[in-house]
Amino acid sequence: MVGRKSQQEPPPSDAETAEHMRSLAELFVEHTREDGYAFDWDPAFIHHLDNYCAEFVASKPTPEVIHSVIMGAGAYLGEMIIRNGDWKWVYCTDEKAAAVESPEELRGYPHNKVAKRIHDGSEHNLEAFFKYAMTGEAPHGTIARVSKPSWWQRLRSRA
């Protein structure tokens, strides 16, 4: 018997990822507006996303609704970073997830941050995540880390 190779679809391109995330973010804004929230693209109001998550968790949502909000709010958080900074959407094949990437190739995972905010609480502050992406400076009282290349990659770059 000859086995057949499973046909996996190729990962989405960065352009496809950006289009999909933009669409999810706009749906999040539209759907939350129907619930009385006023999300827009002004960075001065990013703190409303933390407030929204706190109220959302307090409503004791089902796992399906939690997943939906993580996808929408994560896309919104990422799109806020894209629209207000020099970042871009990319698809990270290692993580199998959408990510935002800086010109210096620093990556952030807004969906993961929203998931941590919802599941683990306010120590995963979304406003701080946004501000770190915009300024590169960790806000007072937060811990942000920059991933460095491994030692062997740094050695190779010196050669």
C-alpha cells in the first residue's frame, strides 16, 4: 500500500495576513459599537481596550465567545500598532500566528497578549503593550524583554 502525502495549505502571505487582520479589527470596532463601546483608531483611547477586557471577563463568557473576542481584540490591538507606528503585519510560521513586526524585526503577538489579559488578568496590560510598540520604552512598572539572537548567531555576525 502506498501512503499519500497529506496536502497542507501553504501559510498565508504577509499581505493576506494584513488583509485578514484589518478586516477582523474593523469587525471588532463595528460589533463593539453595537454594544455601546466607541473604539476607533485614536491611540489616546487605547486604555479602553483594557477596560473592555475587564468587563468582558466579568460577564463569564463561553469559551467560543472568548476565542472570538481574542481574535477580534487582538486584531484591533495589532492594527492600532500598525496604523500608529512603522510596524507591519506578518505571518509567523514558527508560531503559526499573525504577528506585528517593527522595522528592526522585533515581533509582537497581539492575540497572545489579549489572551493573557483575558485569562490571567490586568498584569498583562494592553495599553503598556501598545506604548512599548510605539516608543520602544517599557512603561514604568512593567517588564518588557527584547529577544536577542542566540550566542552562536551573534558570533557568526561578527565574522
